[in-house]
Amino acid sequence: MRVLVNGAGDERSAEGTELDLDALDLRSPARVPADRPWVMANMVTSLDGAYALEQRSAGLSSDADRQLFHRLRGAADAILVAAGTARTERYRRPSTAPELLERRRSQGMSPHPRLVLVSASLRLPADLPLLEGDDLPTPLVLHPASSDTSVLPPGIEPRTVGDEQLDLRAALSGLRADGVEVLLCEGGPHLLGQLHHLDLIDELFLTISAHLVGGPRVGLLGGIEETARPYDLYRLLRAEQMLLATYRRQR
Ligand SMILES: NC(=O)c1ccc[n+]([C@@H]2O[C@H](COP(=O)([O-])OP(=O)(O)OC[C@H]3O[C@@H](n4cnc5c(N)ncnc54)[C@H](OP(=O)(O)O)[C@@H]3O)[C@@H](O)[C@H]2O)c1
């Protein structure tokens, strides 16, 4: 592991064999806005901007990226994911690794983050793993009032936010009212694009995987209307052939 940049104003270069996940400054009450959670997004991309290989992100990932994935989950009160990704990636209820449980407890957090989906169709296959796991928090699905709730399988709690369309801003303020201070969005690109459009991404963790991929699944924001927003490069780590970058929104 090579640290290229670590935190604002702390530029250094250091060699080490381990990814020092303890050094990541992931939770800070001072950063949390009053009306919504602090929103972190975590994505992996190829060198040419592809977000999936054979429709899934696993082929772009690595050990270091997976370690970061689990540590980010460990710092989050809830994990936001779009129904498309939950279906494609066969999402489960998040379960904190035993070594991270004490850290959560000492920070006054619940043992496991809650999974929060967004969907309009509410069509989730009955064999989707996230529908099971009674010892873990029941997932929540955010949907507009126009959704047909009769198709929703058991094992997930519905919440209406918005009429014809899901109101993402109101959804986030509802999560804040639930006590969610740090929300981790795991995509996919169509959801991330909407959050970007509303300027709701505070921190982006971007793993750059040393592959050229091509194909149609390119662009982390799902091809939305162009809106440029400046971010600061906050941290840059190198783990073998991968770059793990953290960007914070300039406010
Ligand atoms: N590289 C990475 O880090 C990464 C991360 C995540 C995902 N991925 C990949 O990305 C692909 C999936 O991404 P995607 O962009 O095609 O789809 P997506 O954003 O994961 O899911 C789209 C679906 O989410 C629901 N949705 C999104 N926004 C909504 C809104 N405002 N209101 C209501 N429902 C909303 C809808 O579900 P309904 O159809 O149920 O209405 C919609 O069809 C997969 O191949 C996955 O492997 C890659």
C-alpha cells in the first residue's frame, strides 16, 4: 500500500503492506447536515469508466477494494442502493464483521447498518437474499405513492415518499429523522446520477481498477444531464494496481 495523499493538507508518500483502514476519517458529527445525512458514495470503475464487467462490479474489484467496502459499511448507519443493483448483485442484508462491532457500539451506533432501497416497480424476486435474515434490520424500500405496493414481497418495509416520482430529498430528510447520520450509497449509476443532480453527494470513494473494458456500461452517473460540481481530492491510496481515491464536495 502506498499513501499518495492522506487528508486535506497532509501530503505525504509512505510505503506499507497494509491498507490502514483505521486512519480513514469516516464519521464526524460536525460534518452531518441538520436536514439530511452525510452522504458517502462508493463505486469502482475501470480506466475507461466502465462500472460493470459481465453486468456486475465484482470483476473490477480487488481485496483492497473489498476491505474498503466493508469498512465504509461499518461506518454507515444505513446503506442506500437502487433496486436495479440490489437485483443484479443479489443483495443481502448488511452484516457487520465481528471485529467492527465494538467500534460501532462505542460510537453509539446500531450493530448493523440498515439497507434502504429505492424502487418504483417494487418488483423484487421472492428469492432475493435481502428478504431473509431475521437477526438483521428489516430493509426499507422508498417508493412514490404511484407504486403498486401489492407486488412487494414480505420481508421489507415500504415507505411512500413523493406522489408520481420518488422525492429523494424528502427521502433523505426522512432517514435523518430516523437517526441516520451517515448514509452510504452503493449505486447504481442511475441512482448516483440523481443524487449528483440534486447535489447530495458529499464524499465519493472511487476505486480505479486497472482494466480497460469497453462495452455499454460506462459512466458512473448513468448518463444524466450535464452538471459540473467541484470536488477536492482528499485521499489517494495505491494498492497494487488499484487506486483508491476519496473526493469531498467543495462547499
Ligand atoms: N461499479 C460500481 O461500483 C457499481 C455499483 C453499483 C452498481 N453497479 C452496476 O450497475 C448496474 C445497475 O445500475 P443501473 O444504473 O442500471 O441501475 P440502478 O441505479 O442500480 O437501479 C435502477 C432502478 O432503481 C430504481 N430507482 C432508481 N432511482 C429511482 C427513483 N428515483 N425512484 C424510484 N426508483 C428508482 C428503479 O427500480 P424499479 O425498476 O424497481 O422501479 C430503477 O429501475 C449493475 O450492472 C451493477 O452491477 C456498479
